Amino acid sequence: MTNGVIFVKIVDLHCDTVMHFYEGRHLDGLENSHISLDKLRAGEVLAQCFAIWVPTHGSAARMNYPADPKEYFDKAYEAYRRELGLCAEHLAPAYTAADILRNEWEGKVSAILTVEDCVTLDGQIENVDDYFKKGVRMAALTWNYENSLGYPQDHDPKKHALGLKPFGIECVRRMNELGIAVDVSHLSEGGFWDVVKYSKKPFVASHSCCRALCDISRNLTDQQIRAVGESGGVIGLNYCNAFLHPVSQQFRDNFTSISELLRHLEHLVNVAGTESVALGSDYDGIGSALEWGDCGGQQLLAEAIVRRFGVDTAMKITHKNALRALRDIIGE
């Protein structure tokens, strides 16, 4: 404690900063982004999940990225590995929960590799093993488009009800066996309930919010929130203002306030309990103006969580729940 302020460690379950690496920019000194090496350290980040988001369809063309998802994935992965090497003094990969604690002991931030959209699995189960060998420890089954595993969330109720494909069920089982966390953020609700049915391990929603407070298909219903908690998994709260505002106020501004995040955190705690709530910022994947600025200023958010929930529950939300879920899924 310094001047009455408690510094709380953060485990963040999702960011899109790897896109910057792909474009040739470097984490050390990275500007015009939510995350940089200095910001990770200033924000008291214990572990940051770095997602390789795989752009497809119009997204790839719009961003002038390769049309072939595997080509993009391979280049983004090499860029991520390059940054680990360049930042090795202060940043280290984590493949198990024990690695996170070891890295902390050595004064380093842990980097956990994740995937957003398993499109590159392409119907081949051996590709799941390749993910694991590359260090992937969490994988969102879909993004915003259908792939070989299943279907994304959709405002059309019929499409939203579509479940996992047989290959998606096979992938869930293989991810369980290897120790890759199944991530249901972006997944259709039908696919979500298939994960509940077929996953033998806890699963996560790495960056999602509450549909009861913002009624969009991208968010989780109370029944889904309870199901994640009952599995032993966690919901990482997304900081995107469009997922936080009530629908009637969707276009009022582009600002995410701490009070809005606390409102969703309270709902998550009330529905699923204190053991099931975590943080999943979506840094560098959202355009929202954040009250605390960026990753480097997020102790302002942490202080607000402490004031609202008390130290013990706040520490669960900011890092302990995520650490426990990761330990149970990816191993000690």
C-alpha cells in the first residue's frame, strides 16, 4: 500500500495488440495503442492474453491483410514471437499457471497466446495440436463468421440458435485433452450450449458483457453467465462501450465510464457469484474512449473495483479468478 492506495495485479483475458506486431510495430515504445511494454508494467499487469485475431471475409480486404487466414496467422505468430524475444527482459511467455507465478517472481509480465476465430483449424483436428505446440492456451471457436467448427452470434434468432458442427465438438474435446481453454465469446448461443454439453473442463468467455443490461446477441444471458460459472470458468468483462450501454443509449457517445463497468461487474457477481468474474478488456480491438485512458492507467479502474467490492472480491475479479480457471484448464 502506498499513500493509502492498494495496487492490484491484473490478469487480462483478451487484447488485439498482436495486430500492431503484424504491422511491424514494437511493443516497447508502442504508441497510439492501449498497450505497450511500459503500459503493461504501469498497469500492474500480471498476465496479458495476446490474441491472434484472424481477419476473414471483408475484414481482411478492408485492412489489406492476406485473404488466406493461415498466411495471416503464421505471419502474426512470427511477429508475436519476435516481440517476446525483443522484450525478454520484462515479458515472458506462460504455458501453465506456474509459469505466470514464476514470471512474476522474476519481475516479468506473462504473455499468454490465444486465438480469436479457429478458422485456421480448417476441419483438421491435428491443427489443434499445432496450436498447442505453438503455445496457444485459449481459443475462441468463432469470430463473426461461420467456420468449420460452428457459427457466430447473430441478431437473427434462428442463426443464433445454430449449434456446433461435428468438427467443433471434436475440437472442444481435443482442447480439453491438451489444455487449451475453450472461449465462447462471439459464439452462437446454440454453440454455447453445445460447449456446456461437451466440455469436460471449465470454459471461458474471454471478453463479453451482460445481455440483461445491454440486449445484443454478442452479450451473455443470465442463464449463460450462470453456466460459465457452474463450469468453473470465468467471464472476462469487455470494455467496449457498445456492449455496455443500454441499447436505447447505444449511440449517445463513444465513452466507457468506470461506473458502466462496475454496473456490469455487479450484475455478473449477482448472477454467477464472486468466483466467476474476471477482466477481458479487448484493448486495441475497441475504439471506445476509456475513462482511465489505457492499460497504463487501469489502476484507476482497479481502485474503483476495490471501493465497490472490497479488497478480497476485487482481487478475485482482477486476477485470482482468472488464475484459478487457467490453472484448472491449462494445468499447473
